[in-house]
Amino acid sequence: MSNSIDSTSLENPYILLTPGPLSTSPTVRATLVRDWCTWDDDYNLGVVTPIREGLVNLASSIAPEKFTSILMQGSGTFSVESMIGSVVPETGKLLVLANGAYGDRLAKIAQYLKINHIVHDSGELERPDLEKLEKALDADAEISHVVVVHNETTTGMMNPLEDIARLVKNAGRILMVDSMSAFGGVPLDMEELQIDFLVSSANKCIQGVPGFGFILCRISELEKAQGIARSLSLDLYAQWRGMEDGHGKWRFTSPTHVTRAFYQAMMELEEEGGVAARYKRYCENQRRLVTGMESLGFRCVLPEAYQGPIITGFHEPDHEDYTFRKFYDLLKEKGFVIYPGKVTGIDSFRIGTIGHVFPEDIDRLIEAVSESMYWTKSGAAL
Ligand SMILES: *Cc1c(COP(=O)(O)O)cnc(C)c1O
């Protein structure tokens, strides 16, 4: 078997401007070198339990006692599927707010699990229609749960979570949030917003390595979820009981190395100054990115008012010599990996600004982009 990747080098050849997996710190990666016993207190009490407590404190500072956290094997989608499939009862009806690929995925999960659901799709470039939401909640008493993506990673759009939460809670329904690409990097308090369930994963804003997700739950609502799950391995209630009764023990094989790395990542989040400080860094990264890219003639896909600090879409140059592949390869050679676009009908590419990435890295990126604009000799005007 031949392998062109030098597996003996511990240095990253490039930084990942892709929001998950993303670039992690050398100290997070360094924790991966040792093995852990899933039966032992060193792991369950020393690693899993403090992670669970730490996540609850990130979820709500005003009423952490009302929440619990559950870690779930798999990528982020597994945790979303666990939440939806374990919380909406057979008699329930789910309203999905969608404005991108991740919103569509929420609906697809409901479809696979044969959960009664309706979808409000506002299109990839628009925010959810709040008036339509309010009317639907008013008109349809069957709707028991609402689910929405916080930061729609398809475009980088930050959905108006506060407004949505207010409408859903005024109508007395259960609110679930896919905050995969925002939690830990964008300030939020689940109690303040009255969110009942929220999902994120190890390899997004907390800056761990991929391998598990986590679900933050309002305990009073989670207690009602016994026996609802449509899947054994993704049974949220059973996973919770397992972790509570076993003092940090996962029901099935735990991704031990990934979990230990995540613990390190959580400590580094705290050292940085918590979510507020991380949010500030991400915002600065994104601000420099947009300023730099616009100075080179690129245009953002989203209006500024909708744009979050996580990932930004740019229109591709309208030039016959341009291909994403070639642009991508040139940037990769210079140490930066970017993301293809995902918006239907718009030729675009995306650049993430989360992870172990700092404003100086973004300045270097802009230099690299400027040097990689092979389709324009002057290096300006698209
Ligand atoms: C990353 C992400 C997910 C989960 O994707 P996985 O590939 O399963 O980890 C879900 N929702 C959003 C908004 C995301 O950004």
C-alpha cells in the first residue's frame, strides 16, 4: 500500500478553514497519545464527569441546575438524530425551520424516523419567517416541538434564535436547537432563551477532535423521554441514565482518546477567557477575512446583517480561467484549506473562521489569496 501522506510528521501541513473538523491546538492533539480504561475512575470521574459539568455551565450560567449534558458517540448528526428521535413522542408533531442543508437534514431525520412533521423552508438566503411560525403555532395545536439550526453552516447565516425562542415558548411548545457550529463560540444561555434541548459536537467551537456529539437537556423535559427512542444506540434517555448511574460511564464503547482531547479543549476555552473571549476572536477573524477579501474584489454571499462569525461564503470570480480546484490547490500549497460552496444556484466557496485560528492567520490567508488569483494578472478586479 502506498501512502503519500507523511505519517511520521506531527506538524500540520496546513490549517483547516473548514468548520469541522477544524484546526486544533498542539496541546489538544498531544493528549491523544495515551490510552484510557472505560471502567476506571481516572476516566469516568477524571475526564467524563468534569466534561459533563463543564458543558452544563456553558449552557446556562443563570440556572445550570436545570440542565444536564449527555455525550453521544458518532458525528454531530448522530446527536441530532438522537435528540429528535428520543424526544418527540409518537403522538407529537414536529415543526422544522429550514434555511439550508442542515435544516433540510433535520427534516430528513424526521422523515426517516416517521415522525409527523412539517417544514417551513425560507430558502437558503432568507431567515425563518417569524410571522408564519407564529401563525402555525397558533393554528395547529398538534405541533408539540419546534427545531431550528442556530448557525446555518451552509451559508454562515446566524438565525434569530431569541425571536424564535420567544415565539415558541409563548406558544408553550418544546424548543430544540441544532447549535452544532455555534455553541461554545457564540454566547447563549439556555435558561434565558428557555431552550429545552440543544446539540453540538466535539469538533466545532470547543475545538476538540471529531468523534462524539453532546446534547444539553432541560432535565424536567428529558425525564419525559423514557421509552420514546426509535433507536437503541441513540436512546438519549438511556444514555443519560447510563452516565448518571455509572458516574460517567458510556453505555457502549466510548471514544476515550477523543473525550480526553475534548477535556483539554474545554480547559483551553476557559483559559482563553470563555465563550465571550472566543466569540470576540472569531468575530475579529471574520471581520479581517471580509475586509481582506473585499479589498481583493470578492463579494460575500450573505448580507452583513445575516452573517455570523463562523463561516463566510464568497461568490466565485466570474472568469473563464477560474476553477475552484485550482484555487483550492494553490491555497493548500500555501498552508490553507478552504471549503467548497453549498448554496444552490450560486457559484461560491466558503472560508471558516473557527478553530485554533487567529487574526494573524487570517492576514496571512489574505496574502495567500492575493498570490493565488492566477486568473487575473493584475491580482485585482474579478
Ligand atoms: C457540522 C454540523 C452538523 C453535524 O455534521 P456532522 O458531519 O454529522 O458532524 C450539524 N448541523 C450543523 C449546523 C453543522 O454545522
